[in-house]
Amino acid sequence: QSPFNKGIFDMLEKAGIQFIKATPEEYIREYASNPATLLVAEYKYVTSFRMANGMHTAAFREKTYESVGLTNSDTTKSLPYCSPVASSPSSTSTSTLLPPGPMPRITILNRDGSRRLMDAAEISFALKERLNLPEAPPVKYTEWATFSQQVELFATSDILISPHGAQTAGLIFLPKCASLIEVFPFGYGIPFYFGSLSHVAGYNYSHVYAGKTNLTEDYKIHSATYEDRLRIRSQKVCVSVDSVVEAVADRSKTGGSVVDCHEPRGRGLRMVVVD
């Protein structure tokens, strides 16, 4: 059992939330009928539990913050950045400057195996230079991180950039008003997956595709069979640096206001832990 999964189980017990085990086949059927699913995914077998409503999700998040020693000031450091405030639209392109005020905390969460973001360092440097950030956003990996370290990574990231994968399953611990920017490799992309999770958890979501044409059409062609999907998912990811910078700028302001902020949505949230 991974440190993250063990941490989740410990927190579930502390919160008094029951969980059940399911086979991968049962999980697939469950996901097909309930796409708005919070995931903590790894491999082999699936353990799932259901939260009754969004308020329970918020309480679970706060209890976890408290358990790993995070204070309210840690998780809301850049909160003014995501509060709806008026500002005059700049004549400068949205791809080069962020709105005035507190800077969003940007983290690039990479993978150490399949779908590794090969140009993560270049993206980090470009974000610093073109968005006038005080420092380059860090590139992080969670393969060997403890549960507390992973929770802290999410809790202190206002904008999280990451290739598609289970490492983003901890998005439930992102701070209020945060954004997930998911990067898909050529020929593969399911934005409704973590996109729906972000939506029901109250976060902003967008994705960047490494291909040069239409993601939906490429997916139909290159991921038509299970074998195709396994092959295409295993490739490394090289994406347009410009596209990522644009996505960050777009998530940082919309016209004269900064990113959208809303409460968790949906009748309830479900988290699935795959070990």
C-alpha cells in the first residue's frame, strides 16, 4: 500500500467514513455510471468510499490539513489572487502578464515513468520569464513522497500543471479556487476524467494537448483498442511550452477578473483508491 493510500485510509477512519473494496471490473462499471469521481489511483485492486455531500468533502480536506500540520495561513497564502476582484484589462497579451497583486503559487507535478513531461524544466523557466514570476515554479515528483508531503504539495498550489495520471488524484487537497491544468500525450486524452473530479470538488480545470490536431479525433484513431491505449499511454510527453504558458495565463485571469471560484458541486463526491 502506497504512503498516499495509507494516509487516505487513516484519514477516512478518523473522519468516520466507511469504504468498500471492489474489483477493477466493478470499478470500471461504477465509473461509467458515475464519471464525477474523486480518484486516488495506483494499481491492482480498487478501494472506494462515498462522501455524502460537498460539505463532507470540505470537512475531510480541513481535517487532513490539520492532521499533517498545515495551518489556514499555509493553504490560503495567495487567496486574494483567486478572489473575484475588478481590474482594468491590460493592453499586454494575457500570455505575458498576470494581474497585479499576490502571485499564484504554481507547481509542475511530473511523473517519473510513463507520460513523463520531458520539457518540464523549459516550461518552468518560460513561466518565470513570461509571467514575471519572482521565481521559477518548482517541478515536483510524488513517487517517493510521504502522505504529508503530498498533501502539502497540493494544499500550497494555486495552479497545478501535471501530465495525465494518478499523481493528480490528490486534487481534493488543493486550496480553494485552485486550478488543475492537465497535459495529455499525443493520441490520448480523457479530459472528462479528472476534469469532472475538479468540477465537483469546486476547482477550475483546463487541459493542454501535445498533438497538433484535434484531441477527440486523434483519440479515436490512436486509442481505438485496449492495446493501443496501453501503448500510447506509455509514451513520454513533449508539449508546446507556449500552450502551457497560455493556459496558466488564462487560468489566472478572465477579462477583468481572476479565476472562477465556486463551492463543491454535485449531490455527493466519491473517491476511489486503486492499489
